[in-house]
Amino acid sequence: MDAKFLSRLSIYKGDYDCLFRTPKNELHSGLHYHDFYEIVVYLGNAGVFKINNEEYLIRRGDIALINMFDPHTLVYNPNTHYERFSISIDPSLLLSFNTPDSNLLDIFSRDNCNYPIIHVDDGCFDKYLAVLHQFRDTKLAHGNDIFEKALLHQIASYLFSDCYDGIHFDNAESRRVSMVAELVDFINAHLNEDLSLERLAHEVNYSEYYICRIFKKITNYTLTNYIIEKRISKAAYFLKGDLPISKVAENVGFNNYSYFYKTFRKMMGTSPVDYRASHTEEI
């Protein structure tokens, strides 16, 4: 089964999101991947978590670390009530938390023995629960985003303390991941513009060959296909509104409507017109 790309727009706006989920508001997206990092704290026995062709039986106290572009899904047990706290975070924001002594990329590394699932005992889990209670119970009239990012810092520090296994990203690898993160952020901000390899290479000060090779190595996806998937996923978002379809195509960087139509139909399994008819007013 092929994983589908899950757009940030279907999850959050801004550079992060934090949300409690239960079977009543679960995200039923099947096997998917995305271009942001995710942390999931499980407050109950949720079911089976699948990632990179591996399966993990989820129980209370498990924390999932999900790297950019890693295909994953939760097959939850419909007979069990559970709750999970999901954090979605842009790569640029995650990298901004790093210090000279603590690199969060280390715990998201596939070489980390605690990736992708770590189980913490009740005593250790209590500190996470205390932070989650603050997320749930505290809503400030002003500066709530500052407060939430402070709590994200706290969770990140706990995770680094509990998950870091001594294997450190070397400086060269950190620079490569940071370059991919920079490309991802730039592409997201300029989808309606020219995104030629020449322009992207100029933006990050590397050669076209290098950025294509490193992007594929880090993500397992080609840079060109990623851009197309991003454009089509954003087009699908716009099609839920009332913007003319020709304008939707332009707003996501397609200058040729025929090519947009064929690409959308190939990737989404339906035409833009039929997609709009079945998804109107979902924004």
C-alpha cells in the first residue's frame, strides 16, 4: 500500500499545532507521510502504530517520534477508548530549539535506539502529564502562542533527556538536514512562484545536483515530486472554497491548466471539478 502525502494545511496553520485526539476526533488518513516532525504522547492503549514497515503495539506511556517523510499510520482499536496528544512542528521551529550541546535531530535519527517509540514508566510519565495538563487547562487571553511554545520547549527537553542514546549527528549531517528543512520551508512559502532547481539551489547556496541528491537521501523522495505533491495538496485545499479552478491552478504554481488538470487527476484519482463537487465548504 502506497503512502499518501498529508498536507500541513489539513492539520495546522502557522509553524506548530498541539491537539488532544480520541476516537471521536481521530485523523483517519491511512498510511501517510508529511514534511513536518511529529511527537505523539499516548495516554491510553490506542492500537497498533505502523511506521517504516514496522509495527508497535501502543500502550499508555508510549511516545512516538515521527521524522519528516517517514510513512506511518495508527490502526486504532475501535473497542478501546484512548487519548493521545499530538504535536506537529515545522522543521525550522524544531531546529530553532537546538543548542550547541543538544541537537534534537539526534532523537529523530533512525539510528537512535529509541526511535520511533519510547516507553516511559509511570514515574517518568508524570512529568509529561504535568505539561499536558497545562496545555489542556491554560488558555491565555494574550500571548497563548508564547506560552505553548514554552511548553513545547519543556517537552523537547524531556524527550532529549529520555531518548538521547549517545549517538550524535555529526556537523555535516546536521547541515544536510538543515538544508532540507530550509528547502521545505522555502517551497511551502513560494508554491505559487517559479520553483526551478536553479532557483532552489541559489536559495540554499548549493548546486542543483547536490540539493537533489541530498533531498532524496534524507527524505527518500525526489525534490521534483515533492514540489508537485505540495502543489496538488494545496490545490485540493483551495478547491474546497469558491476560487475559480483556473485561479487555483495559478495560485499553486501551474501556468498550464491542461497540465494541472492531468496532474491533479493522476494524483487524486478524480478531476478538479469532481473533487470540488464532493468537498465544497470543508475549509
